[in-house]
Amino acid sequence: MPKFSQEIMNSRKEELVDACEKLYQTKTFNEISLKEIGDTAKFTRTAIYSYFQTKEEIFLALLQREYGKWKELEDIEQTAGKFTASRLAKMFALSIQNRVQLLKLLSMNLYAIEENSRLENLIEFKKVYKASIDAVDRCFRKFKPKATPKESYAFTYHFFPFVYGVYPYVFPSEKQIRAMKTAGMKLRKRTVYQLAYPAILKMLEK
């Protein structure tokens, strides 16, 4: 396929992802339909199928893009070897705080999204996701150069599951707040940083 044709295709795919992102700012995943994404981007349903087969594939592409934007990890890696545990936890927490849309996307049912995406799309996503995992791993190994592979693995695979669960605790919906109050649950308002910093610090100090 000629280079310019591929560039046009990539641009058109980005238009659909942009439309999905715009809708996701005010609606939930379940409230957004493939048709609505197409209407927002001014694509016919047939045209959408030239790029994505399902709504889940578009959301997967949006998630892939958000992981790609997590550039703060590169800055942390540069100086992680000079950090105390407290300083590194602070830098990680601040980087997460800057990625609110990533956190929101991670709060969805990712298993279903991945299962409803074609293998080639999922592979491309996993490449970008792996780059983030590798970046966090490098940060940890620079911070603890004598860490064993087991210790490095343990940190990375505690860090990412934690990140997946941050959004609902910091940004509960009005319906969730009403339900918690009715159930007698105490609601403690915290920022992403306030939730992430102490948790990451504990991971680093293990």
C-alpha cells in the first residue's frame, strides 16, 4: 500500500478515536454506541468497518494512545537512581495524577474490550502497554540496582494492578455516592496523588 494511503488511513482512524474520546468525556462506555462514534466523526457505518470492527476496538485504540502519552515515565527513568523511596513514590504518583483519562479507561471492563477486539489490534495495543511496563521496571531497577528479577517483577506487577483500580476511588459517580451514603459507608475524598503516593511508597519499601 502506498505510503500516503497508509497515512490517510491512520489519520482517519485517529478521527474515530478522537470522536470516541470526545463522547467519553460526558458518557460512559455503555452509553456510547458505534453508530454515535461514527456520527460524531461523520463516518458512515460502512466506512467505520474499514478501520474498526467493534466499539471495543476503538476504545482499545484510545487506551493505546493514552499509554503512549505517559511520557513522564521517561523523565523519571533518567534520574530514578538518585531518588529516595519517598521521592520516587512522589514522582510516580504525580505521573499517574497527570493521566486521569488513562485511569478512567482502565476502570472499564478491559477483559471484555480485549476479547471483542481483533488479534492484530490487541497485539498493537500490547506493544504500547509493554513499553509502559518496561519503563516502570527500568525505573525500579535504577532505583534499586541490586534488586533481584523477582523483586523487580513483584514491584511492577503490584504497581499496574493498583493503577487499574485508582479511578473509582477518586471519582465516584453521583449514583455511587448516594448508594454509599445510604449504605452507611464513609466517603473520604482523596486526589489521585493522595491515594497513590502512600501505596506506591509501601511497594518501594518492601
